[in-house]
Amino acid sequence: MPVRPTAPFVSPGSAPAHDERQELPVPAHALPHRTPRELIALARLGLEEAAETRKDGLRYATAHLAALRAAAAVLAARARPAPGRRSRLTSVWSLVVMVAPELSEWAAFFAAGATKRAAAEAGIPRVVTAREADDLLRAAEQFTAVVEVALGLSYQPLMDGRLAS
């Protein structure tokens, strides 16, 4: 099992200014269709759902999907559409490394759990232990917080199905 990154890549209050970031081209079909704030809110909802889920496999899968939504927020904020034709399918984690290399350790950690997440989603019994599910949930919570700080976003809960502004 890979070691979860322990330190955030940006300390609170020191998120890089927008003009200091290099926005890299990503295939247009791979870019999220939601704003970074919406994606972070969805990630937070996923974390809440995972925390309430009793089945270990589902808790693991739901926490992993929440981390994917946080990663998508990074893409929504830092990537721009690349001109040209569609390229082959690319992992969100690979794209995150392209636009936010400081997240490489996080991306490797979550990419390593993708196969296990798929097996858990498929309902394969005992593919994930309670400890693994709990550890992944904590990692996804930490990753989401790191992304929020890096993007200068604070969590705003959904109100009546709409994001608070």
C-alpha cells in the first residue's frame, strides 16, 4: 500500500496567485463541466456520504470518488482546453500531475487505489477492509482540504440543491 502524502503542498494563506500558475492544455473532453467551487462542494458531500456508509467497500469507493471530484476541481481551475482532436483516455490523476505537479504524491496515492475502488463498486466482497476504508476516507478529506487551500476556496454547503454564493 502506498504511503499517503503527509504534508499539504501549500501552506494556508500562501496559495499561489492566479498569474503565477501555469495553465497547461488538457484535452477538452477531459475537462470538467462544473466550476471548481461546485466540484469541491460535491467532494465534501461525497465525504459526508462516505463517513455515513457502513459497508467498507462502499465507504472506500465513495471516499475515492470524493477525491476524484477534488482532483477535477484542480483541473477546472488550472487547465485550459487543448486545441485539436480528442486524445486517448487519460486518468484524472495523470492530468492533475500535468497541471499541478506539486500534487504528484497525492495523485500516485489515489491512482494506486483506483483498481480497488472499481472492485469495491462492483460489489466484490472483502476487497477492502474497514481500516483501508477509514484510511482512504481520512486521506480523501485531507486531499480535499489541500485542494481547497491551493485554489483559495472555502467550503460552502449546498442550500436547496444550489451552491451558496
